[in-house]
Amino acid sequence: MTLASLTFRTCYGTAVYIKSNLNHTEIWYDMEVTVTVLSHPVANTHVVGIYRSNTGRISQLIEALTHLHKSVLTEPTIAILSFGDLNINLMQETTEQKALDAFLITNREYTQLTN
């Protein structure tokens, strides 16, 4: 295991568990964004877990995601699985929901798997 750390503040409850025989890299960001890079079974798969408290501003989330894409998720062919609790009601059209959709779906070409 290789461990790289970029922490802007301490984490408040995100837990990541992985089988000990899998090679991975962990990178920590503000807002409890955890990136785990798997080399097996599919090489260079990035698993991104995100937690944003309900008091965090959407602009901070977008800024953190932008930084993540500029520093770690730089290759367009990287396999990425992203999940978490963003404290945004995705079923209701709000300013936050629109900003998140614009960033992830429109600008970064992600597909939302859950409805």
C-alpha cells in the first residue's frame, strides 16, 4: 500500500474499508473526500467517497471537486466510481442540485446511477 495525504482538516467520520490483499492509494481532501485507487481487479480504478455536512456551502464542494479533478482525476479515461452523502436533495430542483448537476453531469460527463 502506498499512502499519500493532502488534508485540509481532520475527518469527522468517513470510514473506508478494503480487503488487505488489494493494492490501493489513499488521498484525503477537505470536505471528507476520500480517493482510493485500486490496482486489482481493474487497474487504476478510482473510488471516490464524499461527505459534505449540511452546513457546507455548495461553492466549497464544487471547489473541492474541481481541485480533485485537476490534481488526481486528470486522465479522461480513468475509471471512477463516486458515492457519498452530499446533503443535497437530488429529487428537488434547487440551486445546489443544479450546481452539482452542472458540474458532474454536464461538465464532467458523469452518469447518476441512483434515482
